[in-house]
Amino acid sequence: MSTTQNVSLQFYAQDGTPIPPSVSRERLLDLVRAAYARGGNHLNRDDVDIELAEVADKAACSLLRDRWNDDFPIAAYLELLSAVAALRAVLGFDPTPTAPEVLQWSENLGEQLASEVDGPTAPFYVRFVNGPYSGAILSTPGAPDMGPAATLTLPIAWGDTADPGRGEARYWRDPAADEGLWLYRLDGDVREDSRPHITLPATSDQVGA
């Protein structure tokens, strides 16, 4: 039996309150890089921010695509979006949306589009063929006898927390629906590194607030 005493690394303030251990941000970034390296993706510290943002964007678009399929398990997207949002918060990066926030953004967009239609509206399913929102499927309102809007303009982002960029991507609608889906294609060029900018509600970062 070992007689070596366990040495406690816990430090305490003068009033007896435990002092949390201090971990540098660089150390946290290196832990993230090491995890990615195990999967064959070797990142520099400066790459982690954009890499996590792109993961969140892909998961968000996949959620918007697959949530309509009753046979497809979307729980992984819900967990992934929350995990990425939590990790970015720990690392001090700009926030990315969780799954409920992605779905709320989609509903808000539909309400905005409905307000722009004169008269009664009907729901239409639209899919984005290319560009930053490629693959996403949304339910958007439009005039019952005309279909959804001829064009849709959606927010996009690029860059990282230190040097963010914002803009818009304009999509044109195909003349007719394809098996119940109205297809939208990118109108013009956008930055190659642009991604969806799913805006977040103004909420507190405190648990239970």
C-alpha cells in the first residue's frame, strides 16, 4: 500500500472560500486543438473561432433541413448546437445559436415575410439550393395564388470575433415548385467564406436569469 499522501491543490481565500483554479485561455484553446487533431483536423489557435462558428452554421442549416422529416433523428443537432454555444462562451467567442434559437429565428422570419404580403397568406416550403443557406428548408408565407416571394434576402456573416463581417445574400425563386418545394438560388456573388447569420435574442448569459 502506498504511503504517499495526497497533496491538495485547492487554495482558499482568507474567509475560507475555495478559489477556483485558473486556466489560461491559451491552454483551453490548445485542448480544443488537441481534440480536433485526434479527428485529423489540425488547427492553429486563430482557426478555432471560425471552425466552431462553421460547425454551428452547418448544424443549424441541417436542423432546418431535416426537422421536416419525421424519420430523421435531429437530437444530435440540438445537442451539437448547445455544446458549440457552451464551448464558445467558455472561450470568450461571440455566441452562436442553440436549436430553439434557430427555430425561433425561422418563425420570426416567417412572421416578417407574412407582414409584407397584402391580403391572406398560405404557407409554402422553400429550399435554398446554394450559397450560405444551402440545404436549409423553411416554411414561408405567400399569397395563395402566387406562391412565396420572388426574392428573399437573408443575413450573412463572415470573419471571427475579432474581425466580424455582416451582409446580406439575395436569393431568386425558380418559376415553379419542384415536388412541393420552391427552390431558391443565389442571385449574384457573396464572399466565399460567408455563412448564415442567425441572429440571437438579447438574453442574459447568467444561468436562471
